[in-house]
Amino acid sequence: MIAGLRHLPLGAYLPRDSVVHALDPRGKFLFLLVFAALALSARSAVDFAVLYGAVVGAAGLARIPLAYLVRGLRPVLWFLAFTAALHALTTRQGAVLWAWGPLAVTEGGLRAAGVVALRVLLLVAASSLLTLTTSPLALTDGFARLMAPLRRFGVPVAELALMMSVALRFVPTLLEEAERIARAQAARGADFTTGPLARRAQHLLALLVPLFVGAFRRAEELAVAMEARGWRGGDGRTRMRPLAWTRRDAALIPLAALLAAVVWWA
């Protein structure tokens, strides 16, 4: 499980010459919000078929290999399995298929587990496509421009945008460091997959402690570097490539409306 963390596409950016990469990040942000709402409301097989088809089509237009996207979803399978099992055991609807003491799995529980698993995969895949097709700088600029009206209410938009950009930027770095620490701990006899649960938890603690220490060290180094360079928010800052909303970006609005109509009335 840990060995595949560095393949998680969330936070990574793959530069390509595609129509999806050229879209304005603000449009992609808004489209992702609509897509997330549709994914959370999807229930039927037709809904999921349409939404997964949209993800596959977007990956094709972005020239992102589908195998790369699928391989990147493997590290979240453990979280997916836990979430699905939790819904399967807590939802009591329909005939009982399996029971052991207070635990029971029903037909409705299996159906709920499947729906939750498909929704989580959709959200992760769509979010990964956003970061794979948008540079961190463009993500920051797009988020700041979308949230700009909140400045009137005292919201630190520039700081929030920077926090989001830094978090996305360091996701691949932290995952790679987690894998490196796991390999080093495994070479010293740590076992994260077999053995008693208490021993595995102890070995996992030996992984988390240096990972958190390294994360705080990186955060402190970044803060010192920004302060030394006089960073004081986004006021008065200029951009080498200012965002420009084009007709191609405006086409995302009817496309999102069409997707919503197909999902809701299918």
C-alpha cells in the first residue's frame, strides 16, 4: 500500500498540449464543483455510466493516459474499502445476507457500499484531472480570482490561495518521502502488512513521526524563505500570464448544464 503512494496523481501536474490544459482554471474549478455535486447525487447505473464516461472523455481530451489515472487510484483503495465496509455494516435495509453477532450485511447495505465507492472514485479521479491539467500557479491564480469578492468581508483570499497551492504542491513530495521512510523502516525490520495489529500500529507510528517532523521542517523553511523575500500577500502583485476568459471557457457552462440534465433526468 505504502509503496504505491508516489503514484497518486492528486497534486501532480503533467504538462501537455491539449484543449483541457489550455482552459481557464476558473472554468475548470466551477465545472469540478458541478461535477462533484452530480457525483454526490448519483444513484443509478446510468448516472454513474454518464459521469465515468465524462471522466474518460476528459482524460482523452487532456491526453492523460487512462492507465496512469487508474494506477494513481490504487493508494486510496484502502480508504475506499474501509468506507464501503462501514456503510455495508451500518445500513440495515432489505434481506440479511450475512450476520455474526451484532454485525450484519444486508442487500441495502451492499447497495449503499457500492454507491459510496463509486462516488469516492469519481471525486478522486475528477480532482486528479484538475491538478494534472493545471499548473500550481494557475490553480492559485484561478482560486484567488474566484474568491476575490470575499475580500470586501475581510477574507484573506491571497493567503488562502497560497495555502491551497502549497498543499497541492507538497502532496507528491510528502507521499514520496513517506515511501522512502517506509522502505528505510522495512529494511530495519518493520512490517506494515502482517503480524499482530498492535505491532503494525507501532511500526506505523515509526513512519508517521519522522514524516510529520519532516513536514513541519519543510513548512518552517518555506515560511522563512517567503519572509526573507518580502512576501506580503497578493496586493499589488502582477502576473506574467494573466488569466483570460475566452469563448472556449464559456463553453464549459452549457456543457455542465447538459451533463447535469442528463444525470438528473436519465
